Amino acid sequence: MKIENVDLGISSEGSFSPHPSIPFVQGNLELLLFIDKKNGFEILGHHRTPETNIDGQYVTTVEEALDFAKKIGFPEHGVIVRKSKNGHFGIYKDIATEKDLIKTVKKLLNNFFTNRIFIESDMRAHRNPTRMKAIKKATEDLIKNIKSLCPRCKAPGFIVVDFKKGLRCS
């Protein structure tokens, strides 16, 4: 916003971790923040869901890679293939077809020192329709919160941000 010299902005971030209220289930939390610098507003929208296809595994054959990819919804959902789970080199993204996936997996497995590779669901928003649905719901929440006006001054973003148990209802 500073670089572009604008007063209004929206930012988005997603995270994936164990769901806080459903044991042993991965969760997706999407956050959107609307900023109005001129009027001094920051309004949050969010959506938390257990609906996610985050997954990854080591594979040793093209067949294993294809089975994994189908399990997470490929090709509608993207996959990332890499030499190792935590490696920063040999990472392949934007694999759009089964032919591209087979070619990439063969290329990595044909390395003399490689007997297995890591394949994972692509959790970047533009390659993950499941995540797009969660972002849509977070956007709907943001819009609802923007439209919620203070009954006194009519400022947007009049939403509950905290509560204390035991106080009178007022």
C-alpha cells in the first residue's frame, strides 16, 4: 500500500495445522484483512474448516505418484514434486497434466542417487479448489463484517472481537 500510495488494501493468508476442536484432523484457516488507512480501519474476515486435501508422501514409482495424485484430486488440484520432503532444490510445481507428472517423476527417479521422491498437494490458492472454497467463505465473512456498522457512529466492522465470561449482558 505504501509503494502504490493507496489507502485501501486487502491481504490474505492461509495456514494448515491440526484442527483445534477436531482431534487428529488437519484444518485450514483462511484470514483476510481489509485495511482503510485514511479512516483507520482494519477489518478481519476468516473461515476455519477441516475440509482440506493437504497431504504428502514419499514414492518410489510412477504408479505410486499417480495413485497419490488421484487421491488428492489431481489434475484439478495441483501437486508439487521434489527430491526430498525438506529439500530446497529440485522442486517442481505447476504440473498440470498426467503426462507432465509422469515426465517429472521419471526425471527425478532416474537420478543415480535417488531411490524415492516426495510428492505433495499444492496448497497455493490458485492450484487448490478446496482451498478456494475456504477463501470464498472467508471473503463472505469479511464482507459481512465490513457491512456491520456501529449503531452510534456507523463505522464499519462493528463485530465481536473478544468476550469476558461473567459480566452482565450490557
